[in-house]
Amino acid sequence: MSDRSKRMATAFASASVGNVAVGFDILGFAMEAPGDRVSVEVLDEPQVEISEISGVVTDLPMAATDNTATVGLLEMIDDLKLDFGFRVAIEKGIPLGSGMGGSAASAVASVVAANELLDQELSRNQCLRYALIGESAATGDLHADNVTPCLFGGLTLTRSIEPVEVLRIPVPDEIRCVLAYPNRRVDTRRAREVVPDELPVSDFVAQSANLASFITGCHRGDLELIGRSLKDVLIEPHRASLIPGFYEVCEAARAAGALGSSISGAGPTIFAWVTAGDLEAVASAMHGAFAEAGSEATIWSGAIGEKGARIIDEGS
Amino acid sequence: MSDRSKRMATAFASASVGNVAVGFDILGFAMEAPGDRVSVEVLDEPQVEISEISGVVTDLPMAATDNTATVGLLEMIDDLKLDFGFRVAIEKGIPLGSGMGGSAASAVASVVAANELLDQELSRNQCLRYALIGESAATGDLHADNVTPCLFGGLTLTRSIEPVEVLRIPVPDEIRCVLAYPNRRVDTRRAREVVPDELPVSDFVAQSANLASFITGCHRGDLELIGRSLKDVLIEPHRASLIPGFYEVCEAARAAGALGSSISGAGPTIFAWVTAGDLEAVASAMHGAFAEAGSEATIWSGAIGEKGARIIDEGS
């Protein structure tokens, strides 16, 4: 609940995987870790300041008009005609340009924390709107496939941004995820540029078949169907060359038991879906394959983040 | 069960709607009516003859190598090294070039009937293969979005043709369908030609969102979600001009309560999904809108055909 007497709140928002192989710009899922923490403190003037940026990324804009964590708050102050403002401290756990939704996580965490300080709590969809505006400071456009799962948790399908319509797609309990980040950046705009404006209808048909089958597999809890369907024939071929060792890492993941793998968002992180029993073997295989391709990868592995962004205790 | 002592069998296969707005080349559903009946009689020589073509279409090839009802049977004789053949009588209930899967229905009915006369019954997927080969006599290519629902019944998703993988998607019990056929032909090849080889990625993203939402709506039994999602933004705009009155008929259907509507297969038939209570009003509205556009439409309305193609008693 919102509590105006409260002067400060801290929120956690996790990494997320956009596109999910078959759902370019529409599907995304949240991880449990890593994530960003944003602490927001009430300022007496209706303005926004960044007091500190710490963690794994520190070379981010300190101007509130340029940072994904604060652009949404400026819009919120304006929209709601607030007579107070926010001082924001950002602790980054998600590497920049990794394809794990770091911009989205900061945007979401700051909105969730600020929401806690409002007289009247915003709806989830209102929070989504401000977080989307915040993230657009990084991407230059409204894309919901990271912000949505980051905020709501789980696997989400964004049917529409204006008006906002987000559907939660069930994920079988057995599913775990490995993220392998090769410690190099991909510029999101560059990753968009390598995708042609137009693509063959025949590729669309094949991708659509996999998308519809993947969604069906999730609803049925059919792991084999999910595995057969988790294949990107549309976008991945254009982006794979931006990631040295891409095909080798995916092949190593499959060989070690992964259901499927693809580029996380715009890359260069590669995600794999895997059942719990194969989690360690797949994580190790992906690390090894990246090493052979010359990249020292950082690996995260764990469950899908079902809870979404949330307020955390100061001490946690 | 197969029964070699049997010398004759008759099968019914219904009309079907391919594409289903959001699933170009991959989704299709069967109707209960109209449909084709094919009677197949054992010949002592391993050859195929057409004895009769009757019903609403009679100007079809009498040569077994050219007719969709017999091309699959020729393949079957060859494949299985049969020492006997088939004499085929076709009773067409589905108008030619209507977009209601008439070629598929004849191909499916003949294979289902012939299967009844074999020593060893074929699997459903084997039947599908011969029916696909039969239908290719009309379309020049393997397309499964009519043959699959026609054979299996219900709403089907064809994930892959080679190897065959077909998924049944649940349809809520309340759903009914109206087919409005404006009594003019569209050449399927021409309808394919008007679709460009490449299409904008942005349109594909929008179509994918609707496809994934439609599949989710079917699994959830969420009629409103199905209605919001049953919209073709990718293919329909290119084909609508082939159907005089297209937008007016769809608008009339929506206004009368239809959940959604689009082109049935390659057209010119328009299908609408509707709940049982609105069935008559929607059927009447679509007929009226076609009449205003100068077409005297034939209307069929009823439930989704859940049973698929089947052997029928001689007398029925």
C-alpha cells in the first residue's frame, strides 16, 4: 500500500529475456537474478535528481532527463501534478548492453519504488506506462518485451502497447533458465539495424508455426513441444554474426540437454531453457563453448522470476 | 477397422477454413457442413478411375492423374504396392474456388474411404500424407491448413509438414461459425500472387501478437480475447480487393455481434466466429451486406466440425 508518511523506498527489478526466440518484440520473461535495485527518496521540490550510480555499471547519465531510471519519474511528476520530487540511487546488477533488459530493470525499479511514496498508489498498467517511457530513454522507442515481464514477472505476451494489454503465459514448473553473457556489449540500435525492414513471408510462416506451438506447449505443460518450438528462424540468422561463438554455444547447450536456446533480447547474452536436472550441465557447457570462442562468459542460472518487481526491505 | 472383404466405402469430409485470420498457412478449422462425399469401390486392377462427378461442381478433371480425389490414391497404390485399385464417385457439396477447402475435402474423403478397403488400416498421419498429395493436384504445392482440419476435425495448427506434426487447439463450446460465399470464384494461385514475397517486420510483429493471443484465448476459453485477436493485419489487406464488399461484410458481421471475421482461405468466402446466440443475426447481416455489394451470397452456419472426416453409411 502507498504511504505518504514514507520518505524512502527501495525496489528490486530483475533481468529479463526479450523476444524468447519466437516472439520478436512481443514475448519476454523475467529471471530471479541478476537485477537492479533503485532507492527513491522524497524531495520537497517537484524535480528528480540522481544521487548515486553503483554496481556493475557506473558510466550512465547522471542527468535525470537522460537516465532510464528517472525519465519515467519526470513524466509521473508532470502527469500527476505532484508537488514533490524524487532523489534516486541506482545499484546496477545487470551489465549494460548485455541484452538482459538492464535499462528496463532500472526503469521499472524506480517507478515501483516511487509508486510506494505516492498518496495514491498507481495501477500496475499505470506503472507500466511510466516504466516504458523510462526505458525509451535508452532505446528511443516504446518496446515492452523487457519492461513487461520485469514488472509483472513470469512469461508475458504484450498484445498491445497502446492501449496496454499484457497476457501472462504459464511456464511449466520444471523450467529453469541459463543466461550466458560473453562480457561484451552489443548496441541495441545496431542489433535492430541488422534486421531488414522486410522479411520473406515463408520465414514468417515457419516462425508463426513455432510461436503458436510454443504458446500451446506452455499452456499444455508439454516440455518436448516447447523444445521443438523454441527456434528463431526469422531474426536470429541476422543477429547471430554479432555474437562470436553463437552457434557453438547453442549447440553445446542442446547437447547438454537444453530444450532450446537463442539470443536474449538484442544480445549478446544467450539464454537457454532447460529442466532443473540439466541446469548445471547446460550452464557449464555454455560457459565452455564461449571460452572456446574466446569469450570469458558470466553465467546466471535459475528459475523464471514469477514475482516481478517488488519493494524490498532496506536491509535485504 | 479395415475389412478387405468390403468392396465399397463412402466417406464424408467437410468444408474447412484455412488461415483463420491470424495463422497464414498454419491454422485451419473444420465446419460440420457443407462437405463432399466420395464413394470408393475396389477395382481388380491397380488403377484408379473416376466413375462420376456430381453435386454443386461437375466441371472437374475426369482423369485420375489430375483430380484431387484420385492423385493421392494413385500414390497410395504405388507406395503400398497394392494389387488392386479404386473406382471413385465424387459428390461435391463445396463450391469450387470458394476458399472453403473443396479440393482438400475431396482429397481427404477419397483417402478415408479407400483406407477402409485396405488389408491394413493406415495411420492418421499416413492418410494425411496421401490427402496432401491429392490436394497438391489443385494448388501445385503442399499446404496443410485445409487438409489437416478436414481430416482430423476441430481447429488445427500445422507445426510442420515434413515430418508431419499437427496440434489440436481447443475451441470454446460456445463458438459457432458463419460462412458467406458470394457465388464467385477466386483462383487460389491468383490469391497467392497478390501477397508480396516479403512483408514488413512491423506487420509481422502485430500479426504475431494477435496469433499468440488468439491461441491463448482458445486455451483459456476467453471469448473476448479471441474476438480482440481474430484480426489479420498481414495478408487480408492484400487480398481484400479481390472480394467486392469485403470490408462492408466484415463490418456488418461485427455490428451484429460477431467476435471476428476474415477471409476463408484464399477467399472469396468470408468466415465469422460468433457465439450461438448471435448466429442468425450475423448470418443475416453478412448476407445483407453482400447483397448491397451486388453479390447474392450463399450462407452456411453452424458449429465447428469436431469429428473430422469419416465413413458414412451408404444410406445416410
